[in-house]
Amino acid sequence: MTENPTGAASVTVAPTIDEITLADDPSRWEALGFTTSDGAVQLGAVRLALAGRDAGRGILGWSLRGIASSELDGLPTTYSDRPPPTAGPDHPNGVMAIDHVVAFSPALDRSVRTLRSARLDLRRIREQPTPAGAPRQAFFRLGEVILEVVQEPEEVMEQRSAGANGPARFWGLALLASDLDRTVAQLAEHASEIRPAVQPGRRIATLRRSSGLAAPIALMSRTEGSREA
């Protein structure tokens, strides 16, 4: 992983995620059926670096290939020129990849402009509220992973000192399971019941607080064909 000293990407490939760093201990992920190596979990083409609970809270940052700037409206970002990994290990719990990364923004239009200027590929903006209460969402394609940027509701912004002027922030991850029923059954009391997802034809469950992970984690079923937002 390298930081580009000029502030400009040295490659012309579409942006992809190299690594996401979380304030988690490898032992906690191993207890949930993930295979770790050198303090990390590889999920598809993305490496989750587990920095330990003393490193901070939640998702600490990420490194991206092919971006024009590391200034992503407050999302802690570094450049990477590391090539994509070979196929990852088969995790005993059946999780195979990251489906999407979730971030929140107090000013979605501002975040969208900033991310697009860094060459992130905006696929669409959802203008309708979600069942969870998010008023708007923007979806960016980063290789096999989607970045979902959610507009914070006004009542959430009012609780923050910076209000609408505050930065975007990482929130959680949605992981893709090859067989969601089997994965949820294996995780037992640590997983919620499976329910329909917002995406048509897909299902979702969440990991409970008892899982002991630092960031909210969802588990999603596969769909036939493209997973594009």
C-alpha cells in the first residue's frame, strides 16, 4: 500500500478497494467462522485488516486503487498500488465476499460531488426513503463491491455539533453468503432472523451485538446475474 505524494492517481484503471481496516481482533472473527491470516480476513478481492480493539472504533479507513484523490469528504482514505489478490480462502461459515460498504453523509450531494471528482463510479441515486428511514442514498461501483452513501436524517444531524457541515463517515459492511440459511444457522444466537432485503429477490440478516464485532455487519443472499446497484 502506498500514498501517492502528488495527490493524483498514477493509474487509469477503475477504482477498486484494496483493504478496509477495522478496530477488531482476529480472534473474534475466527470465532465466527472466518479464516484469518497475518491479522486479516480476505473476502473476495478485498482484505479486511484487523487492527485490534485498541486501535479505535468501527471502520478505521480504507485503501483504494485508481483514485484521483484521497480526499473523500472525510472518509479516511489512502492510495494503494498493490495488485488484487488471488482467490481468497473458503471461510467455514460460507461468507465469500463483501457485497457493499455503508457510509453516512450529512450532505449527500456534497459527498457525491467529492467522490465523483475522485473518479468513483456513481451508478445511481435513490430518492425514495428506505424502510429504515434513510431519505436518500447514492451507490458507487468499486470493482466487485458497492459503496452505499446514505443521507443522514435531520434528527441525526441535529445531534452532531457540525450538523450538515460535518464529514462523511463509515458505518458498516454487508457480506455475501453463498448459502445464507446455512451461514445464519451456523452463527446461531449471533445472527438475526432472515428477512427480505430492500433489493428485490434478496434476503438479509444482521449480526447481533453478541458477535462482538466493532462495526455493524449484515449478511446477504446471492442473486442470479449481476449484483449491480
